[in-house]
Amino acid sequence: MRCLLWPFALLGALCSSGPASALEIGVNGEHYHAARGSNVQLACPYTHTVTTTQYTEIMWSIVSGPEERHVIWFTDGHLYPDLDKALEGRVHFTSFDPHNGDASIIIRDLRLSDSGTYRCFVKKLPELDLKSVELTVMEAPGRPQCSVDGELAGGDDVTLKCKSSHGSHPLRYTWAKTSGNQVLPANAVVDTVGGTLRVDNTSERDCGHYRCTADSMVDTQHCELVLKCPPLSQPHTDVDSPQLLSTTAVASIAIVVTISVVGLIAIAAAFYWHRKKKTLLEPSNTIAI
């Protein structure tokens, strides 16, 4: 079967350099990126201006390294789906009737080994066309872990860290502040490869909620953390302060002196009234002459 495809491919190349063909595939050179375990649709729409032709042949193949393998074949109304063991049971035409202008396929449950160049060949006698698309299957990034190195205290440096445990490169990390004014500190430095956010000479306005996003060509994951503000400083009261002790002692002495004076005045008044009353009650010893 493989030997039959190459003459058609060669004819397709020759036709592409000549006059406009009645058969033309609408895509070429597309590059698809998809996550492992997901599904992907490889497009191959085509137009054919000659409506009298009944015979249709569609062939998909994959080129991986030096080898080209047939994947799925539709010819003269018959479907042969599982031509490649590595893709067996996972490749299907998206149209129930692919000879009517749509030769696109869907590949399910993608594996990293499915990456490669896929060729869509369409033949409607006497015309034919061949186009290629690229597929790259990637490992989606795992949910990153957020952490803080340092404490938010006046003037200190703080580094926020973010790292995903797995995922195909390139991975790009971004940081955003999600509370307050939602603006990163003016002196913040973001490392999009290493996943860090460094803030020098921090202040209380830098506290709040932060989000790190790990982004790849196939998926996005994020984590969040809270950069806590330091507790508000309270007025410092030193009970052992000599000045405080002196003030307290003076106040105590004043209270004691006041109480003592009041007490002495009360005793003196009581004694005076007692003597005066006694004098009035005693008989007079004065003899009138």
C-alpha cells in the first residue's frame, strides 16, 4: 500500500506547479500543539469543482523520523481505519462522509509519541492534492507550588517562588497581585523562566494576595499565596522607666500627705470642740465682790 502513495504524491507536487487544479486542500503547514491525554483535530478540508467524479481516495500518513506510516485510508466508499498499530483505535474521520469535502481526522487520547508530520492526501480522478500539518504533543504543566522566602518587614527583601513539578518546555511563569490596587510593586523583578518574584526594600503596601501562573502552549495552571503584613506596632510602655517611677512616687506621696493633713485637721477640730464643750459645762469658781 505504501508504494502506491508515492506516485500520487509526486503527481501532486507536479500539479501544484502547473495551472490551478480543480481539487485543492484548504490548509497547509499548520502546526498543532496539544496536551498528552487530550484529543486533537487535524484539519483537511478540500474543494473540488468537478462534480461528475465519483471515485474518491483519502489517505493520512505520519512521518516520524525517516519512516512514513499509513494511518487511515478511505477509498471508493470503503474505510480502513487501523493501519498503524501505535494509533490503533484512536484515529477517526470527523465526517461520516469524507468524500464530500472534509477529510479532517481526530486523534484521541494523545501520546507524546504521536508527535510528527501528518500528510493528508486526497485524490479525485483525474485530480489529486497533498498537504502536510505538524503535531506536537506536550506534557501539560502541573499545578505549581507557591512559597515565600523572607518576611515582609520594613526595608527587608522578599522573594516569592513558584514552580511546577512537571510539564513540557517552554514553561512561562507570570505573577500578578490580586488584592488592593492589584499592581505589582514598582521595584518587583519577575523571572519568567525561574518563576520567582523578587521585591526589594518592602513596605506595608506590598502585602496582599498574589497569584502565579504557569503557562505552556497547551495548558495553564496557577497557585496563590498571601504576603502578610507585619502586626501594627504598639506604643512601648516601659514599667521600669525611672521617669515613670518618679512620677508615680510623687503622686503617691502627694496622696499620702493630703490624707495626713486632712486627718490632722479633723483631729484638731474634734479636740477643739471637745475642750470648748467641757469648759461650758464646768461651774464657774469666780467670786463676785
